[in-house]
Amino acid sequence: MDRELPYYSYSDYLKSKYGEKVYKLPVNLPVGCPNRITGRGCVFCSEAGTGFEALSARVPVWEQLARTREHIEKRYHAHKFIAYFQNYTNTFLPPDKFRSYIDEAAEFPDLVEIAVSTRPDCISREYLDILKEVREKRGLQMTIELGLQTCNYRTLERMNRGHTLAEFIDAVLAVRDYGFEVCSHVILNLPGDELSDVVETAKILSSLRVHTVKVHSLYLAKNTPLCEDYEAGKLSLCSKEAYFQRAAVFLDYLYPGIAVERLFSRIPKEASVFCNWGCSWWKLLDELVDYMKKNGDYQGKKAGYLNGAALRNSGFTGR
């Protein structure tokens, strides 16, 4: 863990894994989402999805990687990269099309990993087999990013996620069977969730030993059902201070070996009506770190619930 940070950062995780700086190159595919077939999808999800930093899906995969790499390499002097299939549900397309996109990315130079973002209910062995073949042929690591958002099944239903906790657990177990890494996405301040839900979400991710986690602060994208409720006065959002408490508690209960990729969301100002209490994400991160240090919070502080806590507390075991 970085001595300056009270949590295990994703950048440190990648450095320990690959020996140097590694940066993600976002890839945008012409795919959709099964949750939008008969409706508007998740109540917080915009029509454009979440690929705000990616190029148009009309641009070929190789060109997207090359153009983004040029920018990243100049700015951060990176020489190793991860092809990140980011926006929408990247396994929600025919297997042969999925294979062609992955194969195209796998040929890109200086790639060490492929990361595929998808829904828990869009994971099957047919797609995992494709990634396994590419890994064996190219020697690339594979990561599957899964959106859980919260362990509270009632909140998942209210947010119209279209899946429950069971599908997430099923997907994680399937991915781990292949030796791939798992990244989970969570939102700590969804309407209806309490601090206890934040704790339980950290416990679920820790017990499943996911490898990384992306923590998001809820934003309100324009023209979404959640934004409409907010503008109609039907929705209240937690304060910045309350979010700091939730983030700190989440990290307290999170297994210390899980790398944290982010703790705040990012969305272009013109695409939202609310994001990060009007502050920049990096300023909020500095404030959160100060808050955690002041209160003695750090990742794994309260992770003693793992590995037979009741036996240890009873004195029945010498370990």
C-alpha cells in the first residue's frame, strides 16, 4: 500500500504486476445493452453509456488504440498498455463478432492485458473460452469488469438493473474458473442504500476476493429517469461529507489485497446536472484522504470478519 494513501491504489497494483507504469486505452464498440431492449435501462445510465473518454464506435479498434496511445504516451511516458473495452455491454454481441474485436486488439503492440467491461448476466463460457484462447496464443492477461453497484437487491430492483446479487456471484465464480481477474464496479450513494449496505457490499467483494474495485460517486446524467426524479424534487442526494463517510467505511471493510482503481466518478459537465458536488474529482480525492487519515481509517482496518472470525474470537484456534 502506498505510504501516502490509506488504500491500495490500482497504479501501485499495476506497477507490482508489470514492473512499470501501465495505462488503459479505452475502446468503444458498436454494442448495446440487454437492459435497454424493452426500456430505458438502469435509471442512472445515459443514452451514451459511460464511454465519455473513448473515441466513436465507428472508428476501427486498432485506430482507437493507436490514437489514444499517442496521447497517453506523450503525456505519461507509458510503454505498456491495457486494451479496455469500456462502454456498454461488451459481450452482448454474437461470439464471432466478439472474437474479431478481441483478436484485432490483441495484435496491438506493447499490450499486456485486455479488460472487458460487461454485465453479470452477460457472462457465459463461450465468451470466456474465446478470451482463454487469446490469452494462450498471445500471452495477454485478461480482466473482466462487472457492474454490481450494490449488494442490496431491493436497490438493484429500484435502479432497474435487471439482475440481482446472485447473477454477480455466478459471473465472478465463472470468471475465476478461467484464472482471469475480476474488477467490480460499485456506487456508494445510491438512493435507498444505507451505510450498512456499503459495509455489506465491501464484505461481499472481499469474500469473493475480486482483484480490483472501481468505486463511483453517483452522478445524474441528463435525460435519465433518475435525473428526471431529481428535477421533479422526488430525489435527494447525500452530502459530500456523508459520501466521505461511506467511502471510508467501505475501505475499512475491504480486504487489503483488493486494488482500488477510483473513488469518484467522472462525467463531462455538459452531460450531467449533478456530479461530485460541483468539485473536481482530484480535489475530492485529496479531501477524502485527509478525512481518512484524520479519522484513522485505512483499507482493511475492519476486515477481521474473514477466515473464521468467531473461532478466533472464541479462542478455539491458535491461528
